[in-house]
Amino acid sequence: MSCLTKNPSDITLSIPNIVESDGVTQYEIVMKIGEVSWRVFHRYRDFQELHEKLVSDRSVSKDLLPPKKVIGNRNPAFVEKRKAGLEKYLREMLIYLQLTMPREFVEFLHLHEYDIIYLLHTMAERFYLDGDSVLNASKSHTFSVLELHAISERLKMPSEVSEKKYDFSHVLDFCSQLEKINIVPRKSDELNYRDDLPVGTSNIVPKSLKFDLVAFKTLQQLHLLGVSPANISNVAIRDTLRTLRVTLTDTRKFTDILLCDDIHKTTNDPEKVWRSVEMVNFACNKLTSIDESIKLLPKIETLILDRNELTCVQNLNMPCLRSLSLGQNKISSCPDWHLELGNLVNLYLPQNFIQSLAGFRRMFSLVILDVSCNQISDINEVDHLSNLPCLEDINLTGNPVAGIVDYRSKVLSRFVERIAEMCLDNEKASQKEVDTALVLAALKISQDKMDSPKKISSLGLLT
């Protein structure tokens, strides 16, 4: 971002082009402060309105602005001459007003969008006027990367003298009382969560801006939406945060999130423990594995890892973990998951590549199991679930097995002792399904009794 107050001698202002659109002539203004540049488009009428305010409020001479011309104002030679005149005018105003920078001039040049100090003036005024009502309603707010970068950089600067409504303390006071924040690459287009695209007409790329979270003293929920955790230079909220969401990024490692502000990625540093986090949502990233940094979340109860690139589960022997969601990953087998996930209550695995349910046979705490849209084709795979005492909800829809005759009754027949409690594919059993399931269960018991002597005989145990 730019900072006019830190670079007063490194400023370039020009009007390089004239743009015609729908019969309207607009002048392209290019502002450059340090390495940051952006474009602003204004028609002559905008210059007139600005000039009238400056003449009235700032004692600017009336004769400085190139005069209006009614006839022949689209003549190329005239337009070119006017362009040069307007450029000279803006440069003179910038020199004359640089120490005071009235708000109308700041907004005319869009400094309030791309400059640290003037962006914060906008925020301070907004929080000064409406901050209390926002905090009383929800104590939540959405920030852009630019806004957080501006706050972080401003904290490193000496205090400034400004109007009361522009005082930076309004921003800090507002931030210190928030309990939930969302961070997006840009405010102007919240549906576009790309952090590698420039903001507005500037050359500012959110991905290149660092920020910290020092200003948020009581934060409980954080959501980075399309913003890489690598942007965070100091987390500073590990002791208070209860919910952590990082979605729609290219992040591949847990360490890149949980140790984003640690260059060495040290997992055994007690200062890096997220002491209060209970719910984590890292959906829609590019995570390929669950590394040992997950242990930095000792109180985690819910973990959502949908739409990543995971092929297996590891390092999840967490004492408080109760709910795990792994939908739309690349998991094909679940060998002895009870060793990792023995205390799990809810397990969601839709849209993976699972063929067998054997890996769940000793997960005795399971209440909900969603393995919809996988590759389970054998009805006998359900037998691996029949001895799970707490299981009440199974979802097998979208698997090949769901297409067999009397599929629902055959599945429910494995749970006859609690068939009324079972929910299969989001539906309770109908009376007809219960009756059919009971018959199928009786037939299976009878068949098992008939098969048992044959098996013993084959082992030479009967004469």
C-alpha cells in the first residue's frame, strides 16, 4: 500500500490518457507513491465540483482550473490542451494541499482506497459513527487484507494529529471488542476470493501484504476466506480463539496454517499452542496430509477437512475430537481407524473412493457415519457396522450397493435389535421395511445355524 506521509517526495501524478465512453470524455489520472500506483477516471465536471469546494473551503484561486468550453469541447486539440491543463492543476493542488489534504481531494484521488493513512481515516470515521451499533448487534466484522495491513503498519508509526472522527484510536477500540472477524482479499468483490489479483485499478496484490492480529484482544472466531495464512506475521490470538476457519486457499500443509507466523515451523513450542480452539474448518484447500502440528490444537472437538487432497488419516489421536468431516478427498481405504479415531462420534466421508467398511468395525463410539457416494458394492460390508452399539445414522446413498433389490431392508436387517432407532440415508425405516428386515434377519440366523455344523465338520471336529 502507499503511504503519502512517509513518501512526500516520491509522488508522481499524471494524466496520460483520455477515455471516451458513451459520449463522455474522461481523463485517466495515474497516481504513484513509492512503488504503488493506481488509476482514477474523472470527467471535467468532477474537476469543476472539486475546484468549487477547494475555492470555498481552502482559499484556492478560481483561475487555476482550465476554463469550461461549451462549443468545441470535443475538439481533439482542445481536449489535449485541457488534459495538460488539468494535469498541471492537480500537481499544483497536490503541492499546495499536501500538508492538510482535505477530504474532498483525498477522495478525488482515491487515496482513501489505497493509502494507509487515508484508508484508516475512512475506517475511523465509520467506526466513530457506527461502531457501537455494529458491536451491539453482533461483535463481528469483515476486513479486507488492505485494511488489516493498514492497521498493522499504522501501529508501527508515531501518533498523528487529526480530526477527532479520523483518530486511529476509534479503529483500535472497535477491533479490541470484536469476537468474530472474516478476512477477505478485497471488499469490492467479495465473491472473488482470489488473493493474487490486483485490488481495483491499483498494482496492489493482497497476497503480497503482511498483517498481524495484535489489535484483536478478545477474538473468538477467525475466518480466512481466500486469504493465505502466510500473510499473517503475528497471530497473537492463540489464547482466546475458539473457532478457526481457513478456506479457499492453496495451502498444502497444516503447519502453514497453525505455524504461519513461525519461520522454523517448530511444533514443540508451547507458545504456539492454540489453547482454546474447539472447532476447525480447513475445507476447500489443497491439504495433502495431516501432519503433527495438529497436536497444537489439544482441545479440538470438530475438524472439517472437506474438499482437500487427503489420501489417509494420521496424527488424529486427539482426546477431545468428536466430529470429523473428510468429504470430497481421495481416501480409498480406512484400515483400523479405531486406533486413530476411537473416541469419534460423527464421521463424514462422502464422495471418496472407499470400497470396504471393515476399518470402522471397532469404532464403538460412532453415532453417525456418512459414506455416501463411495464405491461400496457388497451388502455384506454392512456387517462390519452391526456391532457398533451407538450407531444410529448411516448414509450409503450413491454407492453401488444402494441399487440392489430390497437394499434398505437388507441393511436394516443387520440392526434388528434397534431398528426403530436407525436412520438410513436420512430416513427412518417404514413399517414395511421393518417387517421385511425382520424376516431377512430371521432367515440369516437360520442360515447361519445351518452353516455352522458344516464349517465345524470341515475342520474335522465332528464324527
